[in-house]
Amino acid sequence: MNDVTSGMASRIIQLYLEEILACFLHKDYSVRLWAVKVVAIVLRQGLVAPQRMVPWLIALSTDEKQETAHRADALLKEIDKTY
């Protein structure tokens, strides 16, 4: 991304990040799955620092659905490897 677009995308995701992370605790499985997919994209693009997401990812890694739990674990491993 070029600098202007990246700055705008970073600001937008920072505005909505808490709501997205709160979706990790939603009772509907598909909401939790899409929330972790959005967080993966945000982390991949480096739009926000991952420290705010770590507690939420730890909570999601205990999810009853294996797909969301594995995705959360993979993101935690990426964060650990990168930082």
C-alpha cells in the first residue's frame, strides 16, 4: 500500500478494532470465524500493533470450534515469531 492509503486504513481499523475483537466472544460461530479472518488480514498488513490483540487471541484459542481455535493459535505463533 502507498503511504496515504496505509495511514487511512490504519486509522479506520483502529476505530473499529475493539468491536471486531469483541466479536471473538460472540455466540455465533460464523461471527467469530470472520472476526479472526479480519484480524489476520490486519496483522498481515501491519496496520496496528499486535499487543492489543494478544489477550483476545488467547481467549479465542480456547474456542470449541477447531477452525477458529487453530486460526487464533496460528496468529499467536506469527506474532511470537515476528515480535
